[in-house]
Amino acid sequence: RAAKSTRTVVIAGVPDGLLQDEVMADILTIHFQKSRNNGGDVEEVTYPTGNKGVAYVTFEDEGVVESVLRKDEHQLEDRRLSQPCPLRVTRYCENVSSFRVHPLVLPL
């Protein structure tokens, strides 16, 4: 079985504060299990995270990560949401939380 980090994607654009956290986690689970979203069996959804509007979805199978990333756009739709919400799906990176952007320093 592949390491958890290789079976996980980062979801950005999760609507924040509209629904209870458990309900939003359920909606995300359903979205990423649907074949029309290139999804598959979800092992775990981590929401909320330390970052507002961000969730982590871990799949049972590493191959699902690739198919989910290939889908052009993910729209989170549920009758409990007032409108579809576009999601940005990216590959999980071990040091995502420690990543810092350094300004480019040009020599004078």
C-alpha cells in the first residue's frame, strides 16, 4: 500500500463557514467518490485544516490521485450549498505547511 502522502490531494476553495465542518467533510467525500469526478474510494477527509478553505482528501488507491488531478475542473455541488463552488485540486507535498516564498533578491 502506497504511503499516505502519495494518496492525498490538497483541495483549495472549500466554502468556509457555510456549513458545519462534519457536513462539509461529508460533501467532499461524496464529491471525490463519484466516477464523474474521476474519483474513487476515499479513505479520509481532513477538514478543517490549519488553512482556511483547505481540505486534504486521502484515497484508498494511489491511482485515483492521478485521475482526480487530470479532471479539468472540480465543481463542488450539493443542495446544501447555495451555488456550485470551484475547487482547486493539487498534489499533496510533505513540506506544504513549511513552504515559504522568498522574494527574489537581485544584486545591485
